[in-house]
Amino acid sequence: MLPEGSSLTVISGNAVVTRPALYHRTVRDRADRAAGTAEQIITAAAEAIAELGLRHTTMGEIGRRAGMTDGAVFHHFPTRLDLIVAVAEAVLGERVASARSVITAPPPAAAATPVHRLSELRRLAHEPPMRVWVEVLLSARTDGLLRARLASLLAPHVDALHSLAAALPTLVGMSSGARTSWVDVVRNVLIGEAFTAGVVPGGVPQRKVELLVVLAGVLAAQPDGVPGPA
């Protein structure tokens, strides 16, 4: 922290300018407030999408939930597409962080089983953020601009999920190709559950998780990770 009344020398264009330290603190404060407002808008948008669906989530509805005018929302996100992408990025980051906690955190001794960890991951698929992600994915199927914007977001998060999977005891000894296939199967199963939750009966959750563990065992037992012919 600089003393009261002190100054900082900065370069502005081709000129060297000396400005009071208070000026720089004010700029930082404004940036922090802007970031906080953007986060508030993103949270309101995610809540609206989870409740109403993406199709019925308007900028006006988001502004109402965030407690601000439409103009304030557009000031931070010039287009609805920009806001949807920001929501998608926030949801992806949060879901990967939640998966990391499930995979890396030591479970209770009595629950230290592959079925327990997969059951916890399955629980994540039924939380509101996954409903938001499913809504965004569905919209991207017919919205080329959204699909293109999501492509750059997906790669690092998918890579992070595959890296996390390597820490699962169930997958120790499995070839990288088989591990990738297993993670893709689990991801698609969980996204499918998030898509049909509340609409299509889910069957027996415990049995579904047990079958995924069995599949991991089958793949791990194969030298190249691919089951041979029956």
C-alpha cells in the first residue's frame, strides 16, 4: 500500500505521466466492481436458464433477476451470445472443479470404493449447473455461432477431465486409449441423465454405477484396452 499523497509514474502513449496513487487504486476498484457485476449477471443468467430453459431466458429476465436494467446487462455483455458463452465457461469451470473434489478428496473409509466415487459424480449430474450445460449444448446444435464459440472452451475442460480420471484407482493399469473411451462413456451417460432428469424414469441408479465399474474392469483387463470378440 502506498502512503497517502504518494504518486506513481506510468507511460501513457509516448509520454511519461505522473499520477496520484489514489488514481490507480480507483481504477482497480472500478475493475473489481465491474468483475463483481459481471459475475452477478452470470449467476442470474445461469439460474434463469436452469429454471426456464435457454429459449425462454431473455436479457430482460436476466436483468430482473440480477436487479439491474437491460442497459447495465448489455454494458457488460454486448450480445446475448456473449453472455451465454460466459455462462457456459463459468459452468464448465465449476463442474470440473466439483469433479476434481470428488475424485481427489479422500472419502470416508467405509465409502472408499469406485462405486462411491462414481455415485458422487452421478449426483453432480443432477445439480442445476448440469441442467444449464445441457440447455447450452442443445442450443449449440442449431446455432453455429454458439457452437463455434463453445469449441474453444471445451478442449481444455475435456483434457482436464481426462487428466483427473487418471487419478481414479479403478483405472490404474488401463491403457490411455481405454481410459479415454471409458471417460467418454461416463460423461455421456451423466449428460444423458441430466438431459432426461425429471422427464424419463432413471432406472436403478446403483446398478447403473456398478455397471460402469464393471466396464472399467473389463477394459483394464485387455492388453490394448479393447475387448476381444465374444
